Amino acid sequence: MPRISKENYYLDIAETVLERATCLRRVYGAIIVKNDEIISTGYNGAPRGRKNCVDLGFCTREELQVPRGERYELCRSVHAEANAIISAQRRDSSSANSSFGIRARYSLMAV
């Protein structure tokens, strides 16, 4: 069996991380890698201590029929990559000069 590339290895981990997302509209997972070591992961969802849409059972933007790209101030979720950066900082690990990988449910983006 051929060995997968490091990039795909890390992106596969981000794919698993997205399973924790709490947004009802979009599902993303992110991973931060520095010097070939995983620094942090994150998924899109409400900040710590705040109720998320999955637990509430509804999305405010969905309930109000807000079109895509509008009224983001109503959204409870934080981006996956932002949560990964926050998590890295919480552990006193700098994300500077790191590589970011982001996986979405149906598409792939690498930063």
C-alpha cells in the first residue's frame, strides 16, 4: 500500500476534526502544522461557554431566512481556522510561520 503524502495526512485529520462542527449550515475542520508537528485543530462552532446551533436545534440565520453572505452578526459560529488559532494561543503555542489546512464537507482549501 503506498504511503499518503504529508499534506493528505494532515488534511485527513482536518476531515475528522470537521465531524465536531456545530454549525447547521456549513461544516469545516482546520489543522495548524509547524515544523511537521500538529500545533492545533479547530472546527466551526460557537465559542466556549456559548450555546451552539446544534444544541439549540436551530440556526438564527436559517430561521430568519437570511441569504448567504448577509447578516453574519447573527451567526453564533466562529470559523474553524480562527478556533484553531485561538486553541494554539491557549496552549501557548505560536501559530506564526505555520501551515494551515482546511477541509470542508464538500470542498477542499489549503492555505
